[in-house]
Amino acid sequence: MAGRNGRTVRDLRRANRTAVLQRLYFDGPLSRFELGPVTGLSSGSISNVVADLVADGLLEEAGSVESDGGRPRTLLRVAPGSGHMIGVDVGETRVRIELFDLTLTELARAERPLTDQGYEVEVIVGHIRDGIAEVLAQVGLAPERLLGVGIGVPGIVEHTPERGAVVHGQTIGWDAVPLEELLRAGSPLPHDVRYFIDNGAQTLGQAEMWFGGGRGARNAVVVLFGSGVGACLVTPEVEHGRAVEWGHLTVRVRGRRCRCGALGCLEAYAGAESLLQRWREEGGRPPEEADEETALTAMLAAAYPAEGTTTEGAEAEGTTAEGTTADPIALAVLEETAEYLGAGLSDLINLFQPERILIGGWAGLQLGARFLPAVRRHAMSYALRHPAQKVTVELGRLGPDAVTVGAAILPLADFFGRGGRRPEPAPEGPAPAWRTALEERAPH
């Protein structure tokens, strides 16, 4: 039976379960007495909902606290083993697959390096399938116990009624790749275990907003700085976050050609791939046959020689680190990259006026605190004064696994949105309900 607002008793029960689960997840352990004020539910509703969730194995006792003159109050928390999710990061140097319990504690991981075959679709699909099977086998978990598999990918993700998630990854050569359909066709998982596919910058943003430096902010931008650059925008209007192709903002008319094919994109100047290429073009010497992460490490060491080490060539001259100077080419390229990144951030500041900007991704984390002051300084100099005074620019807090954590949040949010019910078979149409479930999360 539906009420005046169209909500049924079942809808109300699901919403109550969601409210209790989310509050305990983010702020627990809490007693039944404490749950009432923070959820807005009556004591009778709290008793009923808690009894249901305990019976379903989703909640467990976590000790007790003294009450004012009465019996000690039992504390409740979400049971970690009551659900499991897999997060997948289709990255730039590897595919990383991690298995998590319900509290996002990592239980197992597998990694598949990307070789010369790069982003060939069948290779990526095979890596994901094999990695899922591997992490499940590591802990002996039955596939049907999964709440879902979240996947972060480069490019624009379109959710279609016919083929599920379709990826338009121009920079990696993916033209309307039906990734969800391909994974489902040879999936080792039961049909009712869902795939949740989204842009990698958005899953990074989701992780930082739930558990990292974005928690508590209503208006933020989370930047993924890797081989290329991308961003996730979170505002009160789009609380679940929206990926924006920030890396393909034009920063120089008729500039360098980007890997997307256009001229003058930010990514052509600020991505790690272009950064290393410019170092090479100017006469720098990246390590031969090294991947991008290793080459960027070498570039940083050349630009900022650490105390107690020797730079290339200095050893032959008998010069120690105390007497060496920075490689001027590497330093100049890095300084120019910092200015381009700062200018790109100023556009985000002027357009969206965020409270916080967080920089993540493997390159952003590797450049780290040494690089950040210059980026921040350039961002403030290019941005309008009023919004610039209100924003903070910091590094993300979740480290290199943030994309996989964010990907695992996608099935977790869907689970919360259904009041802690197990996944249902994938629908024929698109309607990714996990999208709206993200909007109902409680960290704010």
C-alpha cells in the first residue's frame, strides 16, 4: 500500500534500514539509544530495524557503555564479514584487483602489469576475469557471497539499456567498448552478482569523499594525476560526483598534440606521459625500457637530488650529493608542469568554486609535497581572488589504492541503498540504481 507521497511500507522499511546501516557504518559503534537522534527514527523503529539487521547478520555487538543510572547500553557495529566487494582499477601501468570485506578492509589482491599489448580490450577483460578468480581463491570465498564488482576505467562511461556499461576511451583506443557485456559473457560469477563500472577519476573521488580528505566537504574537486589527468566534481547538486574530462581542457591554442588527437590539451602538458616526453625532447635521459612510474622517479631524483646520493655523471667526476646541483632540464620541465597544473586548477576554481581540491593518482602522490607548493601558488595566481581565498589544495589521503577502494564503494552504495538486501539479478534495462544510492550516503 502506498502513502500520499507514493512510498510503500516496504520503501519506508528499506529507508529505515539504510539510515541505521549508514549511521553505524560511518559513526559506529553506537547504542540503540544514540541511534534515535542521529537517524530521526523513534525508539520503536530503532528496535525493530536493529532486530532485523541483527537477524540478517549485518550487525553485531561491540561492547557496552555505562548509562546514566541504568543498565549499560550495548554498542552495535556493522559486521565486517557480512558482505564482500571487489574493486578493480584499470590503470595506466597495471590492472589492480582487490577483495574487501564490508568495512573495506582489504582481504586479497592481484595485479596484472600492462605490457606492449596495452589496452587491447580482450587483454583487459581477461585480466579482470582472472584477477577476480584469483582474489576469491586466495581467501576461499564463494563467488555468490559477493555484493558486486566495481570497476574504475579511463574514459567516458555510458550506461545503455541494450549493452550495459559502454566505455568511450578515446585516449586508450576504446570506441564504444561494451565492457559490461564482455565481462558478463565469460564471467566466473553468478548472474546475480552485478558489475558497477565508472570512470576512474570518479571512483577516486568517491573514495576520498567517503573516507579521505574530502570527507565533510559539500563542494570539492578530486584530481587524478597519472599518465593523463582527470577530475571528479562533487557539489550539492551532484553529491555522488561527476567525472569531468578536465585533462582535455584547451590550455594553448595550436599547442602540443594530445594523445586524444586534439591540440593544446592540459594533458599534453601536465600528464606524466607528456612530462617525461618533454624531458626527453629537451635532452633529458629517462631510464631505458623503464615504465612511467620508474621514469618519473628518476626524473624527480635528477631534479631534486636527495642528500647522500649521487646523480648520473657526478660519480665519474667524484662529486657527492652534497656538491651536486639539480638537473636543470628536469627541473625546468617539472616547474613548467606545475604551472600548467596550477593554471588548470584555476579553471576548476573559477568554474565551480570548490571548498577543497585534492590531488591523487600515482603521479600526483609521487610528486607529492615537494611539487604541491608550486602548483598551489600558480593556481592562486591564475584564479579569481574571491574563490581562490576560499579553497584549499592538498594531496589525497588514501594512497595508490584509492581507485580500487572507490570502485568497491559502488556495490557497497548499492547495498546500502537497498537497505542491506543482497543483490538482485541485473535488470534488462540500464537504470543503475547505485548512482542514486551514492547521493544518499552519510559522511557529510
